[in-house]
Amino acid sequence: MVNIQSIVHITNSGHHAFNSFPEYWNYALARSSPRHREKLKKFKQVSDLFSDGIAEKYGYKKEQTKNVSFLFGRLSQGNKKLEDVFIRELVFSLEHQVILEIKETDYGTHVVVTVHRENDFEILSTVVTKPFEIKPQSEQ
Amino acid sequence: MVNIKTVTIVGTEPVAVYEDFDSYWRDQVARATEPRKSKLIRLKQHWDWGAVCFAQSVDLPPPCLANVIFLFGSPEKTYIELNKPKVKELLSNPDNIVTLQLKKTAPGKNAIIALVHTQEETEIFITQIYLPMDATELFKE
């Protein structure tokens, strides 16, 4: 699993911080309408297949690549970015701590990924509209 | 007040995340023993006063820039940054959300990564600094 240590999720109405990916994902599912929840579940299934495919393509263990698609928002973008060996080594090293900040705005969703190595860090930044477009039930 | 929301301390396993600046600061003070505890309290008073002065110098109401010095690590760096109109605008707008990641990058050297989330975009400030002695104490366990 990509070593996602913390996810900060910001919306116009507030913010939440999570110490693990499963914690964040449960929150995302809980705040979604039943219809949107199904979409998220399907996306997760596709995302898991994508992660496995990336592991096979580049010779990583499956646990190293799990959840990688959440760093780049769109699978196509992830696929393109991961062609770069520097990016792969950055995000798949289990020693690197990954912090994800997700900001939902009226204009789209901005994802900022900070990968911390032992003594320095790299910032990857991306703007996506899906799959992070998670609207609470009341807004559906 | 600079709208600092989360503060994340990186390098520990797991990382420590605080949901706002005050809870981060309270925890730092609560965990500190003397004489560090007194140093932290004095440092905060010093920085609070500095923020009031900076706000006046850039024509903002005094509370607007509370905690701003923490973002840049020193009053000197803060002064330089706040004289940039864009930085002043970004930090004084209470609708903008600031998140901090604190990381020790080398002995005595700390990185403060401040992300300012506006409605339209995210601005990234990175401060790589050798902090003065008192401030360095902040990052010690």
C-alpha cells in the first residue's frame, strides 16, 4: 500500500483529518448518498485493478501500489505520471510518508500530495474533478 | 487570525495530525517540561505581539495575522513575506484555509510547508530554515 499517513479533506463547510486511508474512505462512503456511494465503490474496484496492473507492469509487489490512483485523481493521469521512474520510486517506497490534502471547491477538486523522504520532501500537485467529487447526502 | 487548520508533524510513525493550530500548540506546551515549557509560552507571547505589529505595519486589523510568524519560522522572514501583496492577501483572508506540515530535515534544520487553500487554487509556501535556538526547541521531542 502506498504509505499514505494522513489525509486532510477540506470542503467549503469544514475540514477533517484522517490518520489512515481506510479511515478516510469510510468517511467518504458515510457522507455520500446511496447512489454516489455505489459509484465510489465501483471506482474503488477499478482503482484496485489499476493498482494491481501497475504492480505487474513495473514489477512491484501488489501491496506497494495499492491506492496509488488516489494520488493522481484520474487513472489516465496516474498511468501517465507513473511512466516516470522518479515518480514511481517516490510514491512506492514504503519508507516514504505520503500526506494527501484534498480540497473540494466549486471549481473542482485540488489534490496536493506531499511525499516525505527521510530528510526532504517532494510535492506533487494535481487538479481533478472526479473521483473526489464526494457530495454529502444533503447536497445530492 | 491566519486560518491555520491542520498541523501535521511528519517523521513520526504514524504522523501526528492536529485539527487546528491551538490544539497543536496546547499539546506542545502540555508535553513540555521546564524550562522548555516556559520558553514555549514566552515564544508564543513574543510571536503574538509580533503578529500585532506586523498587522499594523501592513494596515490590517491586529487579529488578522495571529500565528503568522509560525508559518515563516522567524519575524525576519515574516516581514519580508508580508510585504509581498499576494502573500498579505492570501494570509489575511479568513476564507482561505492554511495547513501546515512540519518536518525535521537535518539536525537543527526544519521545514515548514504551508499550503494555503483558496477557493480557486492552492498556494504552497515552503520555509527551509535554521531556526533560532528558542524556535528550534519547538521541534524537539
